[in-house]
Amino acid sequence: MREYTILITLESYCLLGSGEGWGSVIDTDIVFDRNGLPYFPARRLKGCLRESALEVLEMLEGTGLKKFDRHIIETTFGRPGDSEGAGVIFNNLLLPNHKEIVSWLRWGFQELNGLLFPETIIATFTSLRQRTSITKEGIAEDGSLRTCRVLKSGLTFTGGIIMKSENREIMNLIALSCANLRHVGTMRTRGYGRVKCSLKEGEGDLSSKVVDELEEEVG
């Protein structure tokens, strides 16, 4: 097994929806842990990179490059009912220095006499946005106002993925899929969820390396 690191930086507001609201105030909320810290769910990450990997294969095939066999998608990300599982294990992506932040927060929740709450932490990383439906006449529809909570631009999430076997082809596909990933979350067609993503090993940027190698091969 070999572990690599995925780094995602938000370049716009982002809605990693939890599928739930928050009381009567927020109709669509983000995912966050019990301390109020946002995170990027492993299942969501896997789905985004699988979709990106399919785009990578289509782009390469469109230029006449047959670098990957189509079966590599199932080998990398698995398929429903497969007893062997996927070739790559994905974990939640967390804020940098997550463990240290959690330690300080738990101390603060206990020692600051009710001055610090998870809701306070959530507000630090997020913003509220409202939207409404417009009729053909250009008038807001009654009862259509919706409020959503979104992550602020500039936040970074990082975490490890584990490749079950030494397979350079799978590593290259993941690296290209990260480089190709541009939007995540809900309302991507409305300018939300723009990201920059890369695969790293130590201090090395594997995504940039593999893209450079591909450009040399094409050029």
C-alpha cells in the first residue's frame, strides 16, 4: 500500500450540501462535524474524482491518445457489488492542522463558560446566500426565497488516499483527475464550487508532474 495526499483549495463560495437544513433559517446546509468544522466527505471526493477521471479518458481519446483502458475506472473506483472493492481508499479531507484545532476547540467549549459554541465556529468558515425563482415577467415567485449556507473562498482541505497496490497507471489517472477537477458541490452551474485540486507525495506535486509529462508526449 502507498499513501498520497489530495489538496483542494476553494476558489469561490462552495456548497458541499448535507442534504439537510438548519432550523427554520437555512434551507440548505453544508456538512460539518460536531465541533463546527467543515470537511470534504470521502464519498463526495470519490464521486467527483470518478466523474473527472471519465472526462480525462474522453479528452485523451478525443486527441487520439489511448493511455488508459476503460476498465481502469472500475479498478480505481470500484463498482457496485464488487467483493474486492476499489483499488484506492478515499478518506475525508479536513482543514490543515485539524487535530490541533480540535484540541483547542474542545478546551474552549469546556473552559470559556458558554462563550464558544460549534455554531460560532461554523459562522467563521461560512456565509449565508439567498436565491429566489423569477417568473417570466421578471417578478420573484411567492414563497420561492431559499437560504443556503456556503463555505468561504480560500479554504483548503487536505487528506490522504491509499492505493492498495503499486500501480503507476492508477496513480497517473488520479493525478490527472485531480488536475482536471474544477467544480464540486451544489450549484456548480451558478458559479459556486470552483476549486483547484492536486495529488501530492510529500512536497512533490504529482498532478503538475504528470500533466507536464503528458504535454511533452503530445508536443
